[in-house]
Amino acid sequence: MNKSFRETRLLPIVQSYEKKLGFTFKPNKTTYERLGINRKRLGMLLSGDAKTPLTSNEISVLSKFFGVTANEFFNQ
């Protein structure tokens, strides 16, 4: 696998979500439990530092949470 890979597909989705909310998205324990993504993994995805691609399950739960279609993860 390419060691320089960074998973950044979530970044523009979160930026758009924050723009709609009018403030910075800060996940908490309830968010991690609701999504089923642990704190470290979600933090890395939100910062663009994740070294492994989003899984289909992560795309599914994140698209529902952020109110976007799964296709938006692929149209970046």
C-alpha cells in the first residue's frame, strides 16, 4: 500500500456541515457510539490524517450523519 496515502474525502463534507451549522463540529462520546467509529479513527478521518481508506460501513454511517449521499464521498 502507498505509505503516503491520506484519507481526505471527509474533509469537504465536514466543512460544508460546519458551514450549515455555523460552528465547528466537535464529536463527543455519544457521536462515537452513534457512528460506531472509535475516537482515534474518527479524529484521524476528521483531520485528514487517516492512512487507510474509508470502509463502506464508515461511508454509510457518515453519509447518514452528515446528511449527504454516499456518492458525495466519491465526487471529491
